[in-house]
Amino acid sequence: MTGGLRMVGLPAVALALVGGVLGVQLAYGGGDFEPLRPADPCVARTVTSQSEGIDALTERLVLLGIDGAACRLEVSRERLTLELAEGGEPTEAVVEALRDGLLAAVRRMEDDGTLPPISDLVDEALDNADLNGLLEAAIRALPDSVIDAALETDDVLTRAIDDLDLRSILEDVDDQAALNDQMEAAVTQAVKDSLVDRLRDLI
């Protein structure tokens, strides 16, 4: 085959190959392509964390809480996250949906047994608390069994969520990447503060 004929033949071969591939795709349902739909936030999903302790607990709490809020508002979690990250003053409906979502996440983790005993969180909370040395020592000396009998993890989390100023937190979010980080930081601090306050009552 001469060079000229080869140049003419190549496009024809390419067109035939493309046609063959398209034919196979159509035969196996390739013509029924639909864009992927966002996951249903009302369907429970497994959420894990690479962190440990209170950070891991609050990371899961926030992710599940956003799912719950999206479900209540009847939007996808992606749409809700994007809207929250756009800034501006959140509506009362959004604030209440997020609080309810966080509280529902606590109940879910309690039901599925993924809430750690409160004694697992004490040392980390005390490490970040500004307590009198004698009071801190007295709390650390308490046996785990005494702490766990007196305090329930779900109760501490619920109190922390109830005390959160979610409106202020959401108003300070300025981009999507910062939303989870800011929410987790606020929830983490609230959990630590609530836990330390409850531990004081045991002394």
C-alpha cells in the first residue's frame, strides 16, 4: 500500500473501530447511561474516622448529623453542605434541622454500640482543660467504674449539642472545606467542656 492510500485508509479503520466499540456498549445497555444521583441522606451509612478519642467521636457525630439534617430538609447532603458553606445567615429551619440531626446521630451511635464509655474520654478532656491541679488530680484518681456509673456518653453529648451556638458557627464558615473542620472543632470543645463540668460534680 502506498503512503497516500495508507493515509486515506487510517481514518476509515478508526471509524470502523469506534463504531464497533459503540455497538458493543449499546448491546450491553450503554445507551441507558444516567448521571450518578446523590446518595439518599435518609439511608444510614457507615461512617469511620482515622482519628482517635474525642476527635473521632465528634467527626462521626458531625458527618451523621449533616446526613440527618439533609434528610429532614429533604435535600442531598452535598447540596446542604454547599449551601452551608456559602455563608450568610442560616435560616431557623436549617439551624434546627442540624441540631436535630446531631441529636439523632447520638441516638444512632448509642443504638449501634459505637459510643465509647465516658471514661475513655476523660484523660483527653482533662489534658485540654484549665483546671486547678488538685481538682484535676482528684478527677484522674476516680476509678473508671465510678465515672461510667455516674456519667453516660450520650447524656454528655446531648448536653454539649444543646449548648452549641450553631447559628454563630455556621455564620463563620466561609467555604466548603472548612465546614466539617469548624463544626468538628466546635462540637469537640463543647463535649470537652460538658464532660469536665459533669466530672466536677463527682468530686
